[in-house]
Amino acid sequence: MDENKPRIITVKPDKIDQKAIRAAVEALKAGALIILPTETVYGVAADPEVSGAEERIYEAKRRERGKPLPLMASSLAAVELAGARLSPAARRLACRYWPGPLTLVVKCGARVEGFRVPDHPVALAVLKAIGGLLRVTSANRSGEPSALTAESAVKALGSQVALVFDAGSASLGLESTVVEAMGETLTILRQGALPAKAVLSHPKVWLVCTGNTCRSPMAEQLLRWWLGPATRWEVASAGLSALDGQRASDGALQVMNEKKLDLTSHRSRTLTGDHIDDADLIVVMTEAHKRAILHRFPRVDGRVVLLNGFSPVHPGEDVPDPFGMSLDVYRSIRDEIDAAMPDLVLHLHRLYQK
């Protein structure tokens, strides 16, 4: 094979070719560069454990030597294993947006590093096979447009790399958003695929039931009361099968009024993908709700929890639907929801300590 022409492998993200992954690992371990697809743009990768490999990225891109190269990781656990120190604010963003188009600049021992966990099965497969970490930056000459296809990446850097994965066009077509998160203050260093407004927003928890007229509105008001007015957490509720604009049920209105909590302004809404993307935590009433959300929105796996998972009274149980039942049933459900609130609040404080 011509030494100036890389090996190009067409890959299917939904059917990972393990032989191709092994070829990538062999090339990286030999100190060569490879081109990887990600959801943002194509990247050029080197193994940071191989002497001289990172220098080849600088040479290939004609990149200024003082400009750091970010690390791409297979998971949050791999980032922490590398020595990254994540503040509560950084951890919240990592849990919310990884895998995804977010690069976090954090303290890592005595140095500062930028980390990202990509949302692309091919990149993740290579990262897992290599041990969790690679130096990866955009596969283009410095100062030129990022490569959105393997063809563009080869045109820019092909003579400098050993292997190229071609997985079609990058789905997002924008670089990751880069956020400095070395303390509780977050600073946008580069606006990318994630809007700054979303990244810098307050943490948010969604309470979810079926119709958003009984259980989740009661849970929303009770959680807001338990958190208190000084909290940074935003609280909202929605239903998986809600009719938008419905009032809270009469039973919910009455039993919450007994607690001096007012549901008269509540209007139901259907849970959407935008709500999911807006959520740091999604608290559901039943396991069926959890399964339905993960089926529709698999990207939120790890952010969906059962309310009674926090309950010392009904641990791990579903919260029954009181719709159409007596006031005594509504009171029982209200109190069941309320019993889970102290430990839920503690969990929220652990997620984001401010």
C-alpha cells in the first residue's frame, strides 16, 4: 500500500466490525494516527501512552504547539480514572450531556485537561478497546473548516494517518461546546453544538406520571416545598400521555390545599424530547413510566429514577394512580409521595451542592 494513502474502512454505526476496531487499536499502539467519526465532526486520534504520537497530531494539523489537545474518553468513569477532579457543577454537566457534544476543561492532577465522551458507537468502541482514552481533535488543518465527512478528513490529513473510519456524514456537524469547569463557576470557552443557555441553566428535575393531573403535580409542589425558596433546582412536571392544558384533578387540588399547597394554576403537559434534554433528573411514579421513557428516549439512561426508590415507607414500589378514587385514597398517595421527599432532596443536593 502507498505509504501516503491511509487504509479507509467503511463502518456501520449500528453494526460494529470488531476486526476493524482491532485494526484501529493496532495502528494506535504502533504510534500512528487514525481518523474517527463522532457525532460532532470527524477527529484525528493518537494514543497518549505512545511516545511521540501526540506530536504527530501537531505536525499533521500544523497546529501551534502551545495549543492543548483534548482527551476523548469512553465514559465518565474513564475520565475520573485519568485523575480528573470534577466539581459538583462539572459532574452535573457530565451526567447531563455525556455521551454528547460537551468538552469539560477541568483540573487533572497538576495540569488542566479537556475531556469529552462522544455519542458515536464507532468512536466509543475504539475508546473502550484502547483502554478508555485517546487524544482527539478535529481532523482538519488548523484554521480550516472542520471535516464533516471522512472524505474531507482524508483530503486534509490523509497523508499523515494510517487508518480512516468512514461512517457517513457527522450527524451534528458542529464542534462540541467547550466549558471551563474548574470550580463552581462555568465559563463557555467555545460555543458549539450545545447552546450556552442550556449549559449555564440551573439544574432541573422533572416529575413524571401518566396524565400530569394527579401524582406528578402533587410531587412537583411537595418537592418545591421541601427544597425551599433558596434552592437552585428548578422543578417541573409532565405526563407521558397527558392532554395539554388540563387542570389538576379535584382530589389533588383538595388534598394539597389541606397542606396549604396550591395547585389551581397547574396545567398539564406532555413529556417531550425538549423536556428530556432539559432534565438533570427525571423522577417517575412507576417502573412502567421508566420503561416507557427509556424506550422513547434511550439517551437518558441513568437519569430516570423511581420516586419510591427514595422512600423509607414504600421502598422500590410503584406509586398508584388515585385518579377517580376517593379523597382518602388521594390523601394516602399524597402522603406516600411526601415520604420520599427528604431522601430525594438529599440526592439532589449530592448531585449539585449549591
